[in-house]
Amino acid sequence: MEPMLLCLGEPMLEFNARGDGLYQPGHGGDTSNCAVAAARQGAAVGMLTRLGTDAFGDSFMALWARENVDATHVGRDPDAPTGIYFVTHDDAGHRFSYYRAGSAASRLSPSDLPREAIAAARVLHTSGISLAISQTSADAVFEAIRIARDAGTRVAFDTNLRLNLWPLPRARAMIHAAMAQADIALPGLDDARRLTGLDEPEAIVDRYLAMGPGVVALTLGAAGTLVATRDERRVVPAPRVQAVDATAAGDTFDGAFLAEWLRGADPFAAAAHANAAAALSTLGFGAVAPMPTREQVLSFLAAGPGAGG
């Protein structure tokens, strides 16, 4: 089956600190996380990226094969590594340390893009991280968006602001240039406050709707998601759970939201499903391992309030 959802971005091998002082290996990278999350919700998904010809790159190829994520358009680079990152935890939450300079994914360029596959997909998903990691990657993102728009493929975009990668003024200009060409905006509240200079969620979704997207799903953490279209808006509440690690919860939301939207759900129903998937993903450590299947999400939703313990 040809992918309905194509995710463009940088995969990174993850090492997540455990309570015993050891690091648990896993897989991360925002758009790869989104792809796996969407695949576990039953969507036909593919990745657009580059990996090193190293053991970490092999590990991603094996992961995507297990998760039914199409890797036909993943390039392998013998001269650049697959990126890695470490996750540590303290009272303030989880912290990331990245080792990605010169990664294979940062060498992605417009000439690497599978134009026919992008045109054939229903949704292209990418993020601010893909704009930040290199100039060639940013060029590839904007070219992929152009191909998608010319073909009628919808564009979904997550701000995923990482200020350790670039200064805020440049991030704001580039991210909002991409947002202006998106159909589905998937910002987080903290990112959006920094990028827009606005504080109130209602004002933020007004700003993003004015830029061009027809759907804005502004994630509010424990408060849920403010979903807005041209005609309607409301906060979709998030279920309460005893979270242990929020790594990739936002990426899980993106994947589950897009998978449900591709099934025909309206944005509000898609957000309710995605909120539940994101909540369940916080019950274990790491980005990918705790991501739920669609059956688990539906069972959790059917159980009602209090199901998360």
C-alpha cells in the first residue's frame, strides 16, 4: 500500500536514563516518532530522510520494518552518522542532550526528494526541527511543501521549536514561513508563546488561522488541546494519567491525530483520540516503546474517566 502519510525529518537513536543509572536505548526523532505513532493507529505511513550506514541506521531500518513504516525513500549515507540523543530526568521534567551535528539527515537536500511519492500522498508532515538542522534540510522541507501543495497533498506542520539549534528570530521567520503554507498546524503552547509573542491560547490560534492553515490543534499539556477551524473552536480535554515520562508525547499526538483525520474523523474527534494516545504514551519510558496501538486507545477511551489510574 502506498503511504497516505509521509513524514520528513531526522531520526535519532535515543538513550533514556533509568532510575538505576543505566541508559535504555530506543528510537526517537520527532517525525519518525510521528510515523510510528500513526502506523500503530493503522495508517499507511512512510519516512523521508537519510541515515548513516552505521548500526544505529540499521536499527532504524529494522524498527520501521517492524512497525510497518515504509522506508523506500530513506537514503543511506556512508560519510555521515545517524544522530543520537540522551534523555535525563529531574523535578523539572525531562531534559535532552543532542549529538546530531553533521548527521546524515542534516544532509538531506531537495535533490533527494521523491517527488512522485509526495504528490501521491494525502498528507506530508514535517516540523521546525527539520528546518533548523541545516540549510539543505530547510531547502528540502520547503521544496517538499511546494511539491505537496502543487499536487493537492495536505501539509501538516509541528513547530517543535528547539532554541539550542538556532536563535529565536530566525526560528520565528522560518517556522512561520512554513506554517503559512500548511493546512494542519500542530503547535505546542510553549513553542507558540515564544514564536508569536502572545500568551492566550485563543489569540494564538487566531494568529495561526490567519497565517493560512484551515485546522489548528494547539496542545495545552494536561489541559487538553484547543482545536480551531474557520467555523468552530473548542478545548478537547485530555485524560488524566499517572505519567512517568513525557518524551515524544507531542509526536504521539501528531501521529494519532493525523491517522484519525485520514480515517475521516473531524479535527475535534481526531484530537480526542490523539489526546488519549499521547496520555498513554507517558506511562512508560522512552519515545517509541510506550506508544499505544489503536486498539489500546479505543479500549482506554471506552473505559472512561479514571482509566489511567
